[in-house]
Amino acid sequence: MSNTDAELEKIQRQAFSYFLHETNPANGLVIDKTSPDWPASIAATGLALAAYPIGVERGLMSRAAAVERTLATLRFFWHSPQGPEPDATGYKGFYYHFLDMQTGRRAWKSELSTVDSAFLLAGALTAKVYFDADSADENEIRELSDALYRRADWQWAQNHGETVTHGWKPESGFLRYRWEGYDEALLLYTLGLGSPTHPLAKSSYTAWASTYAWVQSYGYEYLHAGPLFTHQFSHIWIDFRNIQDAYMREKGIDYFENSRRATYIQQQYAMHNPFKFSGYDRRCWGITASDGPGPCVMEVNGVKRRFFDYIARGVPYGPDDGTVAPWAMVASLPFAPEIVLPALDYCIHHIKLTAGNPYGFKATFNPTYPDKSGNAYGWVSKWHFGINQGPIVLMIENYRTGFLWQLMRNCRYIVNGLRRAGFTGGWL
């Protein structure tokens, strides 16, 4: 095994251990963040469901343990309260963004989230395809995964419009925002189109794609979405190499190439460093939705700086406050390994962002923010997040073996969704 392979295996193993230790085994719920009394995230739980097969393949957990954990998760979601009550777990086949770790009921008066439900359902479909043995438990996994996916009422989530809404709250109804403009909703629309029970119309995808913004940045033309994660999350499950919808056929590229360009634009932005933040260079980038040192405004070396807490930071139009998320860099590994691997090496060996951390990389750091402990690399987040750890595990595997991509080619719902969206070519 090469040094690079050994390094990637170690990072993957450390990130995977988050799901082993930060999950309630009774219901499969995964904590959103390693903070006391924090709720579960349904997106993190979906990423965990997708990660368990990789854990089995990599020898990080037994198949029996993965079956047990997966079944606990699927049984919980299938039997948990679905209805308009404000303390339910979900409604119309969708789920609240945050759930109490113990009871599984809605936490923080959070929204019924369409996109986070999509990540959860994609994880369930991963389990459906992977656990293919003719045994009572694995049969039940397939049946529950199928039932959960079929229950989601995508037409209801449109709220009489063409595009899909961001979500719904029992107190106030549908959120006013819709999934418009290119982003991680590529997976959401694919799943919605592929539904055999309550499918989105083809016109819904066309309406979404009509809101795209094609821009030029640092010498690259690409479909813009600011935070780096938006160019990654749909690609965790779907291999977009050499398949195109109508929009990408017209542009002459595919969504994979688009994510490659977005990754290079991140690096170029860091190298040009328009706001002169500390630390940014060709090996230090990864600007995305992430934790941060704020919210506050302070003067740093004569410059007034505004720092944010958790916010969707983006490139090239901002917001940006000098906060870097190494996990987002790792998740771009399949798109541009030639620039990701040197950056990884820098973050591990020079900045030492994995030293002493059981789950690998710290979530974020900000070299511009003055650190009272004298750390040369400024503020460092003290938390780990499930939605950071999952993409590390899954995208390292897609880079090394393409395992999850190959697996999901056998998911007929995703294949049907892609075809109804107008995708042709390549493996389709």
C-alpha cells in the first residue's frame, strides 16, 4: 500500500468512527454535532446508512453489526409518528431536519426538510441495494427502505408550484423558499422524479434547471453554486461522469466536470485571496457551509473583520470570513485529486489538523481570527459534525474504488429519476 493509500485509509477510518460512536444504537439516529445535548440530524443519519456498507467492505464493522444498525434505523423511521402534530417525527413521508436523539421527535421546532429527507432516503436506498442476502433481516431492510422511499409525497412538497419547496412547518405551513438555482437539490429532484408513487413531473426538473446561473470565474466557465458542498453531495450517490441532461448537453460538459471546475475555482480563489485572509493559498482552501468563530466584528491588524458562526460560506461571491473546512476539500477528491492530495498532506502534516482527534479532521479553522491560546493557525472548531464526516468516508471510497457509484447504478429508482430528468449517455 502506498503512503497516499495508507493516509486516505486512516482518514476514512477516523471519519467512519464518528458513526460508530455518535449514534444511538436503539434508533440509529446520528448526532448532528458533538456538543452536549445536541439533537440528531436526518442528513447525518442518511450518510451513516450509506457509510455502513463501506464499513463492511473495509473491515471497519461486521456485516451483522451493519445489518443490526441499519435495521434499527429503518424500523425507527417507518414506525415513528407521521402526521401534522408539532412533535411528530415526520409528515407526508418527509422528516424534520433535527430530531431528539432519544425520542426521535422533532427538535428545536425545526422544519420538515425536503433536501435533508432526500439524503436520508438516499441512505436507505443504499441499504436496499447493498443488503441483498436472502435472510429475514436483509429482506426486511429491503422492504423497509422501499416503503420509506415510496411514502414520500413529492407532489405535496411542491405546494402547487413547479419547483419543490425547502420544507414545511406545522405552525406556519410551507417555507417560502423553493429549490431553485443549481445546488445539492440535483439529488432531490432525481429522487422525486424516480418515485413510483408520488413522482415529480418532468416539467418540475425543467423548471429547476431554468433557474441555473452559468458564470465565468478565474478563467473557468461553470454552473455556479457558492459553497463547495453543493458541488459534492449529489455526487456522493450518483456517478455523473459522461451522462448529461439537456442543460449539460448544450454546455458540452457533465456535472462531474462542473464539480471539477468548481474545485479548481476554490483553489484559484484562495490563491488570489481577494480579502487578504491569513493562510489561504494553493494548499489551503475549502470554503463551504461550516462552523465558524463568530458571530462578531473585530479589528485584526488594522482591518475591520466580520466573522460568522455556522453559515453557508461560498466562492467567489461570498460570504467569506477566512474560515476553511478541510472536509470539503477531501470530498472533492474524486474531481481533482491532483490538487486535493497536496492540500490534504499540508493540512495533516503542516497544520496538523488531525493530531489527537479521534474522528480525524477538525471541522473548520480560521487563521485570520486571533486565537487566545496562541495557536499559529488561529481559531479551530472544537466540534465534529456528522454531515462533514459522511462525505469524507463516501468520497474517499468513490475516489479509490467507485464502490458507492457502482452500487447505486443498480438502484432502479435513481436510474428512472435520471432518465426522466433527460439524462442520457455513459453508463445509463
